[in-house]
Amino acid sequence: MNPPQGLRFVSTREDGLCMRLNTILDAMLLAKATAGTFGFTWDEQQTHALDQQTTSALAKVFTPGFITQHRLTTLGSAPVLTPVRTAQALADLTTAAGRSGVIHLDQPRDLTRFAPVLADRLGARAYGGAFAALDFTPDIRRAIALARALPVTESAVAIHLRGGDILHGTHAHHESYLHKAPSVLEIDALIARLTGEGHAVWLIGQEPDVMACMARRHPAAILPAPMALGEVEQVIFDAVLMSRMQAIFGGNSGVTLLSRRLGGQPFHDLARQPPVADPATWRADPLAAPAFAGVSAAMKAHSYVKVITASDPPSWTDVHLDLITLARRWRPDSKFLALVQVCVLTQLGQTDAAETLARALLAEPLSPAILPEMGLAVLTEAGHFFPLGLTAPLVAINGHPALQVFAALRQAVTEPSSHHADEAALASALDSLGAQAIDPPLLTMIDRFMRETAPPAQSR
């Protein structure tokens, strides 16, 4: 097959260092397979410090010459990459690209499945070659060399501790990505199993408090020695070091994706593993024990709420109510956790208690340390982060206006065709509560949420 030439594949991914790098690598490989070129966009807008995004500073990643050659600062319209499974699909994509020949890549893809018609042009070590061709800064080159120089045994496996924004930032305030961050209880049980099987277990990544705790509890676990690296270099160091392991365990993040692309080893997604223990055994708050004293309250809350968000409401019991109570004890300023507790109470038939808590949720202001866009993340992204599954128990509840506020918000996402009715139901619930019953920033977010979820013809 002779593919059309002249295509330009442009990575448009704009969040997370490794997610950007993974998408750039895909663009490079597709360009090579089609005798085309590649480029990338790079937004340098800073995120909230609590989100712990690795960098927005492009100059910390690539050399000036590489940036000049491949970065696009203006971006016209172009089709987003679609599956390229046949020669005809590639021809159709080329036609869609038009005279500009530009194709956008908005996220990393498994090219062996997404573009199998080009697989024979990529090769088994394609990602390693593309990664080597990236013109990194000298500091990152040093980090790569350090990661490759560390002695790693044949039995070595890595556990990647993904935390960051999922524990401390925006993504801690909705459920969409909670599954990606393993809890401290899952990590603890996994280390015990892997070391018992004779593996050398390396703990790599974020959450130094968890890593230190696990090293105390499991003396056989290995922590990389401090290397005096900057935050950008540290992430690349972690990815390259993990790529040398026999297997990787962790959440499905950009770092673990880059690692397994470079090393080709098995990846065990902890989000898809069975529960490490019966959650009923956690009701006594094991994370309050002295052994876990150094672990952040955010991680402790996360460990308990994950059990609930991983279950469907019909399966909730008083165990889940105990667990969300524990999560809120560790993180009392989280409105998301309060909403989860409202939903659990409602599912268990305790609607009066749920209504009381929902009223407090609506009335109490956010902690000054938490911006509304973060602490009220369930109301952002045009409903993308709204917890539809969790809030299902609220739908059939009548006579409880605070609960009906959240039911109306849910309905606005699930049934956009009835948006006028949803607005009326929301207005009625808010009127029943009274003008002083809603914290003003929350009311502003609710109003914006309803505008953003309205069908175009109904947008105000």
C-alpha cells in the first residue's frame, strides 16, 4: 500500500505533560508512516497549584529549535483523527483534511488498533525511536540518563502512585477520574502480595507521604533515591525508570502509558482489579491507626469514597454510609463528598437526613482555599462531570426541595429536550428554599450550568 503523502498530524492535547508527549509521539509515528510531517500546540496557561499539573512551560521540555520547527501558535479547523483500519479509511481521512492536509490528534491512541493499516510501517520499537527523536532540554536528557543507569533486577515491578489533581485538586471534587488513583489501602495490599511473590517492588510517582508510609510498613519496598530533579525532569525520570520494570501496576495515566509504550511490558490497571478487602472491615477507620499517621487526609478520604463511587446505588448498604461518613470526617470541606453522602442517605431511605445535609451543602460557603471552579467541579464542563450514577436515587424524591435541586440539575444533563421543564423544576425548588438558602457563588455556578446544558435553540 502506498499511502497519500503530505499529511500533517498535529497534537492538540493540552493537559498533563505525559498526555501531551504521548499524543505528540502518535503524531510523529503517523507522520513517519505516511511520509508526512507533525506539529503540536502547547497552551502555557497555568492551572491551580492544587491541580499539580507538571508544567505549562514549554521551554522546560524542548529545545528552542524543536519548538520553532514544530509548535503551532495558530490552529485552523481540521478533522480529528478517525480510525484508519483500511486503505480506503486513510484515503477518506486525506480527503477530509483537504488542501491543508492537517489532521488533529486530541488524545493518545493505540495505533495498532486505531491505525492497523499503518502498523507494518511502525515497527515493534516505534515509540522508543520516536521518544529518542524528541529534542528534549539538557536537564531532561540528564534525567533520562539517570533513570537508565539505576540498577534494576529481573524481578522488579513498579507501582505508580497517581495522585495529584485526583487527590488534591479539581478532579477530587467529582467522580469521573477517582478510579485512576489507587488508594493507600489498595497499595498496601498490593505491596504485600507482590513482595510475597518474590518481586522487587519499586514505588514511583506522586504522593511522597504515601511512599514514605509504605516504605515503613514494607521494608522490602524500594524508593528511588532523591536525584535533585525539577518537577518536569522528575516525571520523565519516573516514566523511563518504570519502562525498565517487568510489569507496571497503577492507574491508567499519561505516565504509565508512556512507560509501557517505551518498555512494552504488561500493565495492570488497578482500577480493574477486584477489591482488596471486604469494605465492611474498613468501617472502624483503619487509616486512623498510627501506622498511617503521615498519610494525607485527602488520600484517606479518597480511599473510602472510591468504594462508593465504584458501586451502583442499588448495592449500597449501611456499610457505604459508614464509609462516606469516614471520608467526610477526613475531608469535611468537600461539597462533592457531602453530595455523595446525600445520595447514599437517599438510597437508604433516610430522605429527611439527606434533605438536611443537602440544605447545608447549598447554604454553606466553600472554603476560601478552594475556588468555585474546583470545589464545584460537578457543575462545570457543561455537565460532563456531573455524577449521573450517584445522583440516580434523587430522581423520584418529592417534597424535599434541596434534593430536588440536584435532581433537576441531573435531569438537565440526561434529558436536554426537556430543559424548559427542568428550569421550571429548579426554579420551584429554589423558591421553596428561599433566596437566602443558597451560597451566592454556588447559585452563580448553578445558573451557568443550566445555560451550558441547554440545547442551542434554548441557550439564553
